[in-house]
Amino acid sequence: GENVEQHPSTLSVQEGDSAVIKCTYSDSASNYFPWYKQELGKRPQLIIDIRSNVGEKKDQRIAVTLNKTAKHFSLHITETQPEDSAVYFCAASRGEVFGAGTILRVKS
Amino acid sequence: ETGVTQTPRHLVMGMTNKKSLKCEQHLGHNAMYWYKQSAKKPLELMFVYNFKEQTENNSVPSRFSPECPNSSHLFLHLHTLQPEDSALYLCASSQDFRTPVTDTQYFGPGTRLTVL
């Protein structure tokens, strides 16, 4: 089955800096790659997703890139703000196999 | 925030108890999921139901028994659990889970389960 690895496990950045989280997957048949944000005590919520026929997608300060050859995809957050602090999860396959999560802390 | 609801929000049970978790979605979706979220572990997919039929069972112990009476409701029946089963149990729904369809999942708030 699919295996998703996510790095780093924790990430601290200064407010205004960029944050990058990377995930690798093992199954070349994976075709859907969502990213979820989970704030403390709350449910995971989709922030951006990308399908296998697209290389990059952007939504305001958030972007996702996909490299199917290398089997990795990344989340990019620019101009980070304290409210971006949360746990971020990537997923692959049909969106149901999750990475271990990244705790992002944005220091003001 | 009210698209997928879960009850109860918190549950404490002994190892010999029998309890059930309930999930309801008001989004008109056809696929429903149970996940287990433990500290320092990825979200673990447990079960998937698509159009009321179970399509995935990720080697989940038989002490967890899912039930999907219709596309809007999903239950997880619990019996003779172990302390290591303590976790946050999340329900999710999406439009469809058939390959090659891929869908955003919408999560419920979860049930925090503690097994004593």
C-alpha cells in the first residue's frame, strides 16, 4: 500500500518568513494530494490540494508543488503569520493516506 | 463547521464496556470514513464506506465494528477495548471514493476516547 513520509516534524519560523513542508509518497498510482491544517483541539480542514495532472497550484499565500517523477510534493506558505501556527498534514493515494504531520510555529 | 457532526465528543470507558460512536453528515456525500488519531502518529484510516458498502478495512481489530445504515450515518461500535485504543476518533465524508474519482474529505470534530 501507499506510504507517505512528511518532513520536518516541527518547524519554527519568524513571522513574515516562508515555511516549506515536504512529503514523499511511494505509490506512483497516487493521484490526489491534499493538505490539511489542524489547529489545537479542532478538526483537520483542507487548505489546498493538487491532482496528479497539475504541477503547481497557488491560493494567496499558500502554494503546493508536485513532482511526480520524484514522487514528492511540498506546501509553501509565504509571509507567515501567527495564526498559521498549527499542525499540517499531507495526504496521498486518493487522499486517505496521511503523513505524520508537521507542527508549525510562527514566532512574532 | 456543522457539515459533519460526531457524538459523543468525549468518552471514557472501561475495558469491559460496550459503547458506540456516531457520525452524521449533512453534505449529501456518499463516502464516509473512520480515522484514528493518536499522539505522534499519522492519521490512520480504519474504515471506508462508499454508498453504504464497506470498501476499506485497514486490518482493524475486531473489537472495532463499523456500521453504515445509510449514506448520512456512520457508527463505530466498541467492545473490550484496550488502553492503547485511547485516541481521537475522527469521522470524515466525501462525495465519492471510487477510483479514479478523488475527493476532498470533510472531517467531523472527533470523539476523544479514553479507555481505562
